[in-house]
Amino acid sequence: MLVRMNYKYEMFPNEEQMQLLASWLSICRQQYNSALLDKQRFYQKNKMGLPRTQLQKQQKADKQKTPLLKTIPSQPLQEVFFRLERAYKNFFEGRARYPKLKKHKDYNSLTFTQFGMAKRQVKNKTTGEVKRRDVRYAASLDEHNYLLISKLGAVYVNFHRPLEGKVKQVTIKRQGSRWFAIFSVERHVNETVAFPVQSTGIDVGIQKFAVLSDGTTIENPTFLLKAERKLKRAQKKLSRMRKGSNNWKKQCQKVQQLHIKVANQRRDFLHKLSYRLSKTYKFVFAEDLMIRNMVKNRHLAKSIHDAGWGAFGNMLDYKCHNNGGKLVRIKPHYTSQDCSGCKARVRKSLSIRTHICKSCGTILDRDHNAAINIEAAGLALFNLSPTA
């Protein structure tokens, strides 16, 4: 089975290359904002959307008038309109808010949609003879395994793990003061994995990150909560500086680095946990939570975002799929209220953390009881029974 996977590596451009990449990001951001305004004006005038192809034609004409647009390879410039088209699609399908103008901090990547070498028919301008020869795309790897980018040159990339599969595209991303190359590859995955256990149910929470149906508890690392003291001091110091000054810019980077560290810690934890679960269980059953609605509760929003339930679900979904397993989302109605022993409904508020059933005498941790109910509901969909 062929799947798309991303491999992220740190790259080390020199000072001149970093300045050029920063200018490319600025140009792409301006193109994005300009295209967004053009679409809005076109709709107000004609009551219909401005197609991506029309924006691409306009950009081609603008290149003749604006030499600055010729300093950047054409692929990242064209890809800007695909991003905008995807942003509108996500808005109309209810997955995101209406697209907004991008600030400097919001636009941090550019994508080369073709990678490596390809055979093309090339016409000799002098003789008119057509020959089929190898042509290098705007982004590729050179003979020394450096990332070779048109108009930028060769950049060293730290390939700390093998790059497996056929590279389809590469994204250059700025993260604070560091630069990363994200390779999107197409590769085969193992479809015949021997799973130690048939299934499990997962109930995610705040006090405990997750509880499995076999009673296994995964503690919540609360990375943001642990870093809040440092963040508070750094942000307080930033607020007392004159905006735009050199010290203000340096302090902005310090605050940004703290946030990046928290995000990296959370991502590392979620990747390792989701990988372990996807290798252990053939079927993983989890609640289909409406996180967007849950974070409207101002008392829980920060803790829910810190836990990263949405990212965890996405990681678990594709890793189960790649390993031959399956993540099944279950409706969350009454999973915490119903008794896992006799199915009687035991009403309890969120503050009550122990499930006590007077009908059958079952006493369980609230989250453990919910995880058992989630697994039972999932197995019922496949006409299976618990293995334990």
C-alpha cells in the first residue's frame, strides 16, 4: 500500500541564504495577501469567486512589470494560490475560519511542488532538434546529498534518519531562528503486522492524559503548565520594552523559543505514545470529541490545548492506518455515565472522579469505566468480543 509521509530535517543555510529565504517568504506572503484582497474585491463586484487559474495568469503578467518576483523560483509563487484555495475550501466546509491577511509571523514556509530529476523533451533553439534528456527541478539533492535549490544554491541538511521512499515535494520552513526541510515522500508500508492485542478503548482527559480499557493510565505531562512561570517572566519583560527596538526583537525571539520548546515537547510525547499504541492494538477505539466546542469553556480551554487531543487523534489515525490497524471514533454520549458492568446510567458531575454503581456494585475510576464502554461500543460495530 502506497502512503504519503513527511520527513523533517534541520537544514543549515549560510547568512546570505537565510536572508534570501526570508525575502522569499516575504514575497510569498505579499502575494497571498494581494490574492486574498483580489478575491474579495472580485466577489463584491461580480458575486462570484475568482478562480486560481486567473490569479496565476495575473501573476505571470506581474512578473514582467515587477523584477522582484523573478528573484524567487516559480513553484513557491504558484503554490501560494493553492494555499489560498485550500483555505477557502476549509472555510466553506466548516473546518476553519474565513481566510485572513497573513502577518510576518503567520507565513513561515514555502513549498516546491516538484522534486529531483525528470526526463523531458528539450528542443535545441539553434538546430530545432528535440532530444529527451534529464532535467533538474527547482529543488533536488546533489551528488553530495545537499539540498540544491534554484537561485539559492546548495544547503546542508542533517539527515539524521534515512529518507525512505520517492520524494514528491519539499517544504522549507522557518521555525524561530532555525530552518527545516520537510520532505513529502510516497512509500510502501507494511500491511501485515502481528498485533499483540486485538483492541483497546481510550478515554482522554485533563488530569490524566488517557486511560485505556485495560486500566493502563497515561499521565498528562502538562508541558505548558510547567513552562508558564518562565513564559510569564519573559512576556512581562517584553511588555516593558519599546516595540520595534533591537532589545524588543531579541526578547520576542526568547518568548518564541519558549513556545517552540513546549510545542516540540508535546509533539514528541504524542508521536511516541501514538506509535506505541498503533503497534500494540489492531483496533483502537476513541471518542469522537468536538474539541472546537469544548474549548469554548474558558475554564478548560488552556488545559485542553495543552493536552493536544486533536493532534493525538490525527497522529494515531494515520499511524494505525500505516501499520495495518484502524482507529475507530465512537460517539461520546454517556460513555462516562453508563456502568460498564450492568449498563445502568449513573449520573455524576465532572468533579466526581469515581464511578460507583448501586445496581451491580461496580466501583471503578471514572475514566477507566468510560474506556471500557468505548471499547465495548467499538467492538459492537464489528461484531467482536473483548479478548480479555
